Amino acid sequence: MPASTESITFDHKGIGAILAHNRLTVPVNQREYAWEDEHVTDLFQDFANAIAKRVSYFLGTIVLTGGKDNLPEVSDGQQRLATATILLAAIRD
């Protein structure tokens, strides 16, 4: 098998940096947004606890892969990323 010239890289970035500097896409094989109220409430409670304790919060790994037209695709973490983005948009508005 020939050696691949591609490599896997890792960047540690916050959600704000990712959203501010990238237009993200979701591959067609990803499921639709499916979080129930319970999941959203749990995430928002985690955010509130981190804010109250003045500590950083690890949202979890968001995996982006190269997509069509060089737009990053969300391969993993779509539900968390979408929920956090909805919250940020609500705060903005």
C-alpha cells in the first residue's frame, strides 16, 4: 500500500475562534439536530456552573474534516456545537 502524503493535525481552539473564522458545513451523512430539552438543559447548566466558578469549560472535541470547496465539515460534535451556537445567537440578539 503506498504511503499517504496526508496527515492528521490537531489545533486547540475555542468555540469563539472556530465560529468567527470559519464557515462550517455538515456532511449529508450526519443526522439532523436531535437533542431533547434535557440535553440542552444539561449543557446550559454546565456552562452556568463554569461561569459561577470562574473556570474554563471543555465543550468536548469537535472534529472538523476537509469538505467540499475547502469548507470544514463537522464530522463529530455537531449537536454540542449547534446548541452552543444557538445560545450565542440568542445572547447576541
